[in-house]
Amino acid sequence: MEGGRARRGGESFERQKRERPKAEFRALRETIGMTQGFLASALMVGDRSVRRWEGPDDRYYPPDDAWDLVDAALRRQRRVVALALARVDETARERGGYPDVVTLTYWSSDEQYVAGSRVSDGGDWRMANANSRLIAFALSRRGVRVAWSDGPTAPGQERIEA
């Protein structure tokens, strides 16, 4: 593949399409909260290239470096979510039960995220919010109520930053 444009008709391209369809690429990118613009910037390509990789036109397919970036971000997201949940579970063991409520941060802008985040994960505020949504879902399955903080919380207030 060159410049995100897949070669047509080759066995490799057809196999790739069957193994990892374009829909999977878009679904994973959206699951991790990565915008097309963020992906394009990280890969130093235009937004139009990313739209083509995800669009119905079979001439364009996400190149390996795009898949690698999305896959790495997905692994990072799984680690962050697992660590946050482990922290809540550890607190539950220490206290003899889950807390009534856990406060999660939900950022409203990149400026707010850069100024207030204690985490340097290479992502942006939308990706941090995607992590928070997954953590909230898992906590609700444990019966823990989630409160949302619009950016940094007051000192001393317990929160989980994803």
C-alpha cells in the first residue's frame, strides 16, 4: 500500500479486507474516541485520506501504520480502563464494599484537558472521555453510581482520571 491507497485485485488486499474490514477500523477508532483529524495529524496525512479509508470506495484501505496506531491506542485504552477498575476494586476490598459514588472526569475541550490532566497518554480529551465512558459502564455493572466532573475536581475529592 502506498499513501493509504490499497492495491486492487491482489490476493493480499482481498485477504486484508476479509480479515479486517474497513468497518472494524472505523468502529475501533470511534471506540477509542480518536477523531479522523487526530488520526490524520498523527500519520501526517490529510483528513480526506482517513475519510477515504473508512468510506465505501474499495480503492482505499487503511494502511498498516494507521491500523498500528489504532490498535496501540486500543491497547492503551484497555490498560487505562483496567487500572481504573482495579483501583476501585482495591478500594472496595480495603473498605469492605464499593463506594457509593465514583467521580469521573469528563473534559469539555483540549485546552481544559492539557491544563488540568495529570495523565500524559499521547491522546486527546475525546480519547480520555471515551475511557471515562467505558469505566462508567463497568462501574454501573458493579452497582456503583458515577458522578461526572467537568474537568479537574476540587482538592481532596476522590476521582478517577482516565
